[in-house]
Amino acid sequence: MAHELAHEPDASRYTLTIDGELAAVADYRLNGNQISFNHTYTAPSRRGQGLAGEVVTFAIDDVEANSTRKVIPMCWYVGEWFDKHPERAGLLTRGE
């Protein structure tokens, strides 16, 4: 099973595809030095497999490694992800 995580900056999203099929996505918007994750989606047939968590982890790791942006978790799922990963709270901001 081919499992591929990707950042698609032209579409403002991070994706997880499995065997060429879009399985999960985390959409975002950029605002200066902030990135607002505003929507997370998992294909109904793939729910309950931890895929949203996988794509969000990939996205947050990428933001931390490749930018100085702070994260605004507008999506409830991303907010809960940060609740489960308090060690990453230094990346958060409330926005301005």
C-alpha cells in the first residue's frame, strides 16, 4: 500500500494519499508570519485509522522545520491535536 504525505503550497494544503487516492487533507491559510489550519478532512471510507492525525503531524513538523510561522488552530481537530501534544504549544499563537 503506497502511503504518501505531501505539501501542496499552490493549493494551501497538506495531503495524505494511499494508493493514489486522497485519504486525508489539512487546509491552511497564510497571514504574514502565521499559518491558520482551518479545515481537516478524512475520506469517509478511511476514517478511524488515524490518518487525520498523521497528516496534521506531518504539517506541523513541516511548519516547524521549514519556517518561523506560528500556528493558529482554527480547525477543531488541529486544536485537539495540540491538546494531545502540549510539547508543541510553543508553535501556537492566537493571531493578530
